[in-house]
Amino acid sequence: MRIIRGLHNLRPRDRGCVATIGNFDGVHLGHRAIFQRLRERGKALGLPTTVITFEPQAMEYFAPDAAPARLTRLREKLAALADCGIDQVVLLEFGPRLSQMGARDFVRGLLIDGLAVRHLLVGDDFRFGRGREGGYALLEAVGRDHGFAVEDLHTVTHGEERVSSTRIREALARGDLDLARHLLGRPYRICGRVAHGDKRGRTIGFPTANVDLHRRASPLRGVYAVVLHGLAEHPWPGVANIGFRPTVGGARRHLLEVHLFDFAGEIYGRHVQVEFRLKLREERKFASFEELRVQIDRDAAAARDYLRAHP
């Protein structure tokens, strides 16, 4: 999959494609249905499939403290898009220039002059341009004048509710990992590189792998039964805490710490995927390290039991 970073990197050979636009956080079942339709249109027209997305996301630029926790960081999203068979991604920096660009200038610079889009898939509630002035009706009108079709994306539902990134975040926040898995079409994972921590876990008999989150906020918080991908031929079982470590002085950002069962080996610098299987409890502050040690021992036993029963 080819990644084109910014409008200035578009070349004449990039002209002619079918495209869709969005954040696509999580790359869930609804997004995958869009990409399947995009591939069908690309095959019918003999054109490459293009996903146009933004970094950071608009809310992260306008109101970073109020922006929702990401389901996937950029690296994870790009990997998921490649798995969906997308040919190329146009990655646009959302900053002062793009946020102040008028809707017609956006369409002209990107869709017409830059990509020469022949078929565009967007939701009928899609808004874009300075002050969110552009929408589906504008795209349809411009498309008629410049020879590209605009197709409304049909909502994908699970039960009677729409599949959405917001609904997945809500499921994760309340510990409903089964619902999140159904909406995503896969178990929820967080990917990152194992980094050096303060090694306090070793002092109470529970050494941990500290995984960089590379995100402002996490959609998860608490203690979980997990399996770790990327260390061996099979997933490795463990117990994880994701939060602020209130018992050991607290942290200013979310930390993900994984204690692996019966594992010995050097793992610093390894890129891993933490798959969350069951929420065991909320994170809480303990009065002493001994109380924390006893609780972690209970958490580890509960995680072992669950993972044995649900390999």
C-alpha cells in the first residue's frame, strides 16, 4: 500500500482513482464494508482505491483535551487499511492551513486537480471545509460538473444500532470486550514497543513489560486478562494494567504494563500487540505495596484461570 503524505506530494501519476474520506478510527466492520464497496467500484472502473484521512483528527486539533480516545494510533490504522486491500492512502495534516481551507478549495485541490477522483464514497452526514460549510449536496453538485459520481454510504448495523467508533469506545469503557470484538470484527488490541520502566514490579514479584501507547488517552482503563502477540509463535498469556498507577505515585499519562506468565527473556525494543480478553476490575489505589502485591496475585490467578478456559 502506498502512502502519500500531504497535497504537495501528489503527482500526475496519482490522478484517476476511486476514493473515500474519513477518520476510520478502529477500522471496524462499518469501515470494512465501505472499503469492500470501494474495491468493487475500483475493479469495475479499473482504478486504484484511495483512502483520504487526517492526522491529527479534527477534534484533536480543535479541542485536544475533549477529543475522544483513539481506538487505533496511526501505525495501527495504516496496517489495518493495508489488510483491507486499499491501494493508497492520502494522509493530510490537519492544522491551520487545512482547518481554514474552504470547502470548494478542498474539493478542487484534492479531489479534482490532485486525484481526479472518478467515484467518491461518503456518508450523507459528511461535513468538511472551513466552518464545516461543505457537505454531500456540494459534492454531488461539483461531481456533476466535473465528471465524478458521489455515492452515499449505507449504515452498517449490529442488532438495531449503528456500528461506530463511538459505540466501540463506549463498549470498551464499560468492559464489554465481546461487543467491541463483534463491532470491530476482531479482538481489540493495542500495539506498541516494549520500553524500559522503573522496574518496581520486580520488587513485588511481578515484572512487567511496559508498552508505549503513543496516544493522549486510552479507551481502556483497569486490569485485564490478556495475550501478547509478537514474542513467540503463539500468543503469550498474561495480566495487564492500563491506567495511571495511583499506588506508586501516579503517572501523568496512561501506561500499559503487562505481566507475562512463566516467561523469561529479553523483550525491550520488541514491537508487540496486546490483545484484551477479559476485564477483571477497575484500577484503584492501595494503601501499601503489600496490598497491591496481594491483589496482583489474585488478578494473575483469575487471568490464568480465564485464559486456560478460553485459549
